Amino acid sequence: MSAVSLTDEEVEQELDALEERSLLMYMASKWDEKKALRNLKKLQGSSGWGGNAGKAWRWVVGIMENFKANVEIQTRGSDVIRRCAWILDDEERLELAGGAASRAVASAMNVAPENLELQRTGCAAVSAMAMKNPRACGILVDTLLASVLNALKRFTDVREVRIEGCRAVRYLCEAREKRVLERLVDLGTLDALKRAIGVESVTPETVNQACTAIELIAARVGSDPLRKARIAPVAMSTTLQLGARGENFAVAQCLSVASLCLEENDEAEAVNALLCVTAESLEDRVISLSFLRLFDVVLTLWPSESTEKDTLKRLGSAHSLISAGALNAPDQEDFDNSDNSNDEDDIDISSAVRSQLSNLLVHTVRIHQSDARVMDIACENIASICRKWKSRNLVNLASRTAPLISSGVENHLEHTSLAESGCRALWALCGTVAGQRVVVKSGATSTVAKIASMYSRQPRTLTAALFAAARLGCDRASRRVLVSEKVEEAAELALEYYQLNSEIVSAAMTCLEILLAESEIVRSKAQSRGLMLTVLKAFDEWIDVKSVVHSSLGVLRVMTISGQGQKPNLSGMALENRIFRAMNAFTTSRSIQLRGCLAIANVSSCDPKMKLQFVATGVADNILDSLSTWVSDENLVYAALCALCSLSTRIDLAAEIVRNPAEVGDVICRVFDFHSFSTSVVALCCRAVANLCRGSAEIREIFNNHSCSDNVLLAMEDYPADLDVQTDAISAMCLLAGGAEENRAQFGERGVNLVLSAMRSHDSAAVQRYGIAALSVLAEDEHLASACVSAGAPALMASAVKRYPQDGTLVRYSLSLFALLKTSPHESDEDPSCDSVPSEEKHWKSGTTRLADLKPLENAYNVPTYLKNVLARTGMLTGVLEKDCEQSPAELHPVNIENLESHEQDGPRAN
């Protein structure tokens, strides 16, 4: 078909050429063996036939085909074909390889596979035909690869065959068709190369050709699962062989191959390959890059904590690893040469491996700190280490790498990829409190702030910077730096500009949650810029994305911190519905339930009108479910109790919240049991009991039946010095002891003594107020009233009134208690035994009235009418103000929720 497009002259030239080629082969076939060999030697020894190479190889092929049994003719013919291949241009070489020449060489190598010179010459001919001739590689693989591999296998110890064979394979690996490379793997090329490299006397030239071939194979067929499994082990074992010889470039190639083809179950071999790299070899940039790439893949496949030790046992003993690492480690501060234990049995193989790999990584970072590409991959590795190895040795890693990362990133701020990976690494190193301190000390905060400002239009880098800023901002000094650099404004802009990017939205709001906690001024400025509306818009857009909902609730929590001078206007925002939807949508998410509870607590404290709206949504059930589900989680329990206490400060809502008093009482008692060691949780439990009991008498009775009273007493006994616990426990006692006589009996004299002890220990208006109220409830029992008198209650009551004369509630409770104690049987007012004892230590005997002790009550105000009548009958305190109050002394004021920020140290933290 091709002749149709040719002119008559071109056709005639083509026929002449064909006739000439046929004639040459015909003439060669007519010679006898001696003449053919003589002419072949003459041609081989001549140097003037370069221009006739196209004719020469055809003539030689004819001779080789006619005398296949003659080894010398086959050897010399293969050498002439090699020389022709070197001389010919690309098109002529393609014709040579694709024609009879390749078959002639294959036939020659198969005729005498034991002949060393013939095999060497054959491999050299294949190398010459394949060199820079990728189109011919497919033909050569089909016809000659098996012969080359057999030669390598038979003559592995012969230097010349190794060199020529590996060179031939290396050129064949440049084939363009993937099929050709797959066939290379299937025919056992990798094993042949591995054996060639493994010879002790192997030359650098052979190593270079073999490793390049392995690298080319991995690059083309490494994604094929069936062949991938064959490549990585060869590359890693080759790395071990070469590492001991100092073949740095080849080691880098093999490490690169292993990083492309590594699979699960190869972790131990890969770790072994990494450990064979010496600190000195890492000074080479190419080796460092290859080491880091393989390390990155190894970390991706790192075994789980449960299987890590068994997997790494294949490496040998921990002592051998530590010893080898100590020998390879230079005398520099970035190498940690400390042994894990003096006892061989106690040394952990996992710790030894992690220590050595960390040393090599830190050494690489220190040496190549000025190289942005190396630093980029190293930072990714550090982030992966923190994720995979969690808190183990991370503080040590942070102390050695954080300063290097900070300075390295600072010097290459224009390098986008390094800025991103550097922020990720710093974020990961801040995973522990100790690590966070180290990173802050390194000066990373200002670097992260600069990146957040510079890359406002680079989504990935900006996301990493905002997440890093969020973790660094947990440190108060670092938070001030970030706020001074206006990172919170950068986060707000990112929130607005990338409203449709959930990852940036999550990062921005996580950062805002931390930075807005700096001060009320920062929050007020953010509020004036319309932050709340922006947050709610993002919340509605990404209501189904957990990370966004989580961070949105965090921002709402901070923006509604109670006690602000200028509280945000929350009307019309439907916060109660949004928070309820979030908690309802992610009932199994511990972090969202925690932040939801904190948001409820703060929002309802910021705007008390919201309490009714929250309870109407049914969110109280979510709070109680969280308490029950995560009863052992101190942070979440604390948050849920905060929300419960805040909503239940309204008496009309307490009964609505506690629709099933038995279940609620059981949950609260379980919380008491699980967290008896936590003063903040114990105090909130007592506060919740006090607030909820105000809902109805039924709640109070059922709570008593569920041992709430016992838990309150235990709390007072366990934490006598804790002001919050004593205050909230006494307020709970006031409510639990009311009503039936059995309720007061549950507290008895034990309760009386604990209340009085708290009043003596804590000079606090709240303790004195609720203490006197509790005594007034308990004193309704005549026996307990007598116990109050015997234990010195009147003296403490008088002292409290003297210290807090303007506290109307305290005064009312004091008058109520005085009225109850006054009805007890008494002796004469004249009791000389009392005069010699200081007033605070006097025991007020039954029925004794001492006008001097109660004198401060003359200045009291806000006294109920029926108490004034009691005072009138006794003839005491004529100066009482005539101002009535509708509240009964037995009804307590609600205990308002405190500013959540006061519990920052032992409360919930960001997840």
C-alpha cells in the first residue's frame, strides 16, 4: 500500500535497495565457514566502514544465520551488530533492532549460554540497539530480554556481564509502552537486578544502571497492584545493600522507588531501609528528599498502636537498633542518643525505632534548613508523626524542630507550599500543652500571623495558618500577639469571602473561638462588624457538616459570655432553634454536644428571656441525654450541668425540665459517683439539685429517694475548704430538707454541723446566707433546733449579720432562724459562764437570748411582716425598718450561673 504514494523513480530506488540487501545476504550464504570467518574478522578489525554500516549488519546477519553452530562467528557477528547500532542514526537503528539483527543476536546467545564472551557481547549488542531507541524496546524485550536475564543469572559474579546486562535492561526500561515494562517485571527483571547489585565487588556503574532501571519500572507500573508488590521489596533490600557501601545516589533512587510502590505489610522492610541511611549521607540533598518521601509513605502505612510492636520486631532487637543509631549519629545536639532503659528486657523496640527515625528527620531539617523543598516535605513528615505517634516523645520533637521550622518558614514566606506545611507542622506540635509551650517559645506565633495575612487568597495555606493560630492562641501571651496582628480580622474576612468552602469556614471559626476570648473589647469590635450574622449564615449553609457546626457553636459560646458590659442583641436570631438542630443532628458527637451545652449556658445567661425559648424546643432532653451518655466524661458533664443550671434558675421552668424526676435524679447521682474527685462538677451537681428542686415538692421527694441528700453531705465532707462546693451544697440542702419531716431527718445533726463548719471556714456572704437559710429549715425540727443552739448557731448568725448588715436576704433568714430557736425551752438570761468566752466561740444554751449578739439586726431592712410580729412579741429590735417582702424565707434566690471563663483551667477545652 505504501508504494502507491511513491513516484516511479522512488519505487525503482526502493527495489534496487531491496535487491542489494538480498544480494548481500545471498552472497554471505554462499561462503564457506572459513571464508565467512575470515571476512568477518577483516570487517571487525576495519575502521573504515562506518558509512556502510547499514550494509554491514545485513551481511553479518546472513553469516550468523548460515553458521549458527560456530560460536566464534556468533560472537564476532554480535560485536559487529553492536558497533553498527552505535553508528547508525535513530531510524536505521530502529530498522536494525526490528529486523533480523535482534533475532540473530538472540539465537546466538541461546546457542551457547555457557560461553562468557558470547553472552557479554550479546548483552552489549542489546544495550546498543536499545539505547535512545524506545520504539524498538518492545521488539527487543520480546526477542532478547530472556537471553539477557539468563546471562545475568548465569554470570552474576562476572563484572563485564553485570555491567552490560544491567545497561541493556536500563535502556529497555525506557520503552514507551506500559505493556513492555509490565513484561519486564513479569519475566523476573527485578530479581536479576537485585542479584547483580548484591555482589560484593559491584561497581558504581552497575549500581547506577540497575537502580535507574528499577526507578523507571516503578514510575511506569508502580500503580499496578500485582506488580507493585514485587517492586518495593527489591527497592528496600537494595537500599540496605547500598547503604552500607555509601552508594548515596543509588540509595536515593531506591528510596524513591520504595516510596512509589510501598504497600501494607511492607512497613518493617521500609523502616529497615530508612534506618540504613546514615546521618552523613543525608547531607546530600537528593538522598534527603528520597528519605523524606519514603518516610512520608511509611508514616501513612504505620501500623496501629496494637500491632506496632509485633510488626517492628522483624527489624531485630531494640539494643541493636539503638547501638547502630548511636554509631551513625554525629555529635550534635539534634541527635538524641539517650538509651531508653538500662535493662535490656525493658527496652521497647517501638520506642527505639521512633527515636532513630526522629533523629534522622531532625538532622535533615537542621542541615537543609535553607532549602525550601526539603523543609516542605520534612514539615509534612513532622505533622504525620504527630498524628500517628500521638503524644509519645512529641515534646522532645517539638523542642528540637519548632525553632527550625519557625526560622525556615520565616526565611521562605513566599514559598506557598512550605508556608502551608509549616503551619500544619506547628499545629500538630501544639497537640499537647507542653508542646504548645515549646512552639510558642520558638517564636512561631508571629510567623503564623504573617502567613495568615499574606495568604488571604490562598485557601489551603490560609486554612493551615488559621488552624495553627487557633492552637497557638490557647496560650494567653501568644493570643495577645495574634490579636495585636489582627488575625481575628483575617479570620472574619476568610469567613465572609470563603462562605462556600467548609474547610476554611471551620478553620476561621475555630480561630475566632480562641482569639475572641482574649477580651470584651475584642468581642465588642467583632460584634460591631456583624460577626454574629456571618456565623449564623455559615451555620445555616453547613448545618450538615460536623466540623463547621462544632466551630460555630464555639463562636456562639464565646460571643455570649455572661458579664459583658455591652451584651450582644440576640433577639430575632433564633439561636435556640439552631442550637437544638445542631445537637439533635449530631447526637453521637461528643464535641458538638459539649459546645452545644456551653452555648446554651452562655446564651441563656446573656439573655434570660431565651431560657423559656430553649426549654420550649425540648433541648433539655438533649442535655440530660448527654449527661447520661457521657457520664464519665468530666468536660462534657461540666458543660451539660452548666446548661442545666442556667435554664433551671427560673422556677416555672424547673418542673418543665424535670418531667421524669426519677431518671434525672438517677443521672445526677451517677455524676456524683463518677466525678467525686472534681470540685467543679460536684459544685455544679449541688447547684443543679438546688435549682431543680424548686420545681415541685414531688421532685424534691424523689431526689431524696435517689440519695441526692447523701451526695450533698459527702460533698461538704470531702471538700470543706472549697467555697463553691460549700455554697452550692448548702443551697441544695435548703431545698432537699424542706417539706416532710423525713427530709430533715436525712440530714440530721450531721447536716447541722457541716453547715456551721462551712460558716466558720468561709467568710462569704453566700455561705453565710445559705447557711443560715439551711439552719432555719433544719431547725423546724425541735431536736435539730436544739442541736443548732448547742453547736453555736446563734453566735455565728449574729456575727454574719454584723458583717453583712446590708444583705437583706441574709437578715431575713437570720430572723426566721432566730424565731425558731426562740421557741425552745430556755433558762435565765443571766448566765455568767458566757461572759468570759469570746463571742465567736460561745455556745448559746437552749433558750438563752443575748441582746448584745443580735444588736446588729437593729439596722436590718426588708423584714417580712410575720417576722416583725415575732420580734414585737419578744420586745426586741425596735429599729427594724417597716418594708415588707413577698418572698418566704424558705424560698432561695436562684443561683445564677457564673462566667464560664472562670472554669477555663479544668473545664472543657477545644477538641
